[in-house]
Amino acid sequence: MKSASVEELLIKTNYYKKLSLALAGITQAASLVYELANHGNYEQTAFATSIHSIYKIDSESVDEIYHGTAGLRLGLTKLGDLLNYNRQPISKDILRYATGMMMLERKLMRTQQSLTLLRERLPRILSQVDYFSSLHEVVLENLATLYTDVFGKFSFRIVVTGKAEYLQTDDIIHKVRALLLAGIRSAVLWRQLGGTRIQLILHRSKIIKTSQELLLA
């Protein structure tokens, strides 16, 4: 039988894993937005994982939301870069997108009308996933429209910068907005797990170590 101290250690380890995965979800979405806006391409596995997380509204575990850690390798890597700022430089745009997603999550949770709209529209999009596919252009366009309808009303907005040749393309615009929605979904999860800005500062080294361990798993 395990001692209480070992049990507590296991609980804490699992908790930091959950926090790290939620943060990786945010940084992965931010990184994919950057790649699309500046290069017009993206890592397909990472993109699919981020978009699929939106559909997991009532999941029983964090692993279920992201289907484990394999699809979050980009986010875990970027999370380590972002938190390890003394060693690894990271794009200011990626950092800006990530913090912007967290800010929009706070505004969403304080605006009942926006929450209601989100809860009403997401199930309709889920029904389209069953008819088309999870990454079908029609579904991505509707996710993008939902993002605009819900978050476009706030005074604070995430301004995506990049090359005009990409940001003036409907397909990329839809993917970018769908990713912003995915990032906010991960920010909601981070908050539900008890994540706060102070906690991020105090436990930065532990989250860095956990993200590195998850990459090696």
C-alpha cells in the first residue's frame, strides 16, 4: 500500500500534467495561427488536435480532450520555449496570441450573453461534423463565424498579423479564427483546472519540467 506522501506526489504530478497540457493547447493554437499567417501552412496533426479539442465539450479527462500527448508536441515545445524565456527566444506574436486567448476567456466567462450564444451554436456545428467531417471546410467556416459572432463584440480583440497574401485568403482566415476558438477552449480548461497567472509564475519551473517529460513520453 502506498504511503500518503507517495500518493500526494502522484496527485501533484498528474495535476501538473493537466495544467501543462491545457497550456500547451493554448500555445499550440497560437503557434499554428502564426504559421498560417506568415507561411500559409501548418502541421496537420497539431492542427487536427487543436480543432478536435473544440468538439470535446463534456469530456471526462484532459487526455480525452487532446487524445493523449502525441498531437500536442508542437504546443509542448512552444510552451517550454515561452516559459524558458532566458534560454529560448519565442515569437512576440505567438506570445501575444496566447495571452490574448487567455484574456478573451476571462471576458467570455463574465459575459452571460456570449456564453449562451457559444453553448447554443456549438452543438449545431457538432451535428455538421457528423455529416461532413471534423476538418471539412464548411465546419471550419462555421467555427470561424462562431468565433467572430461571440468574440467580435468585445472591446479587446486579437489582431493577427502576417503576410497579406495569406490573410486575405478565406480558407486561411477560417482556419485562423477556428484556431483562436480552440486556444480559448484550452484557456477555459486551464481556468477550470485552477490555473491562474500567479500560479503560472510560481510554478513556471515545474511546468517547464513537466512539458519536457511529456515530450519524452
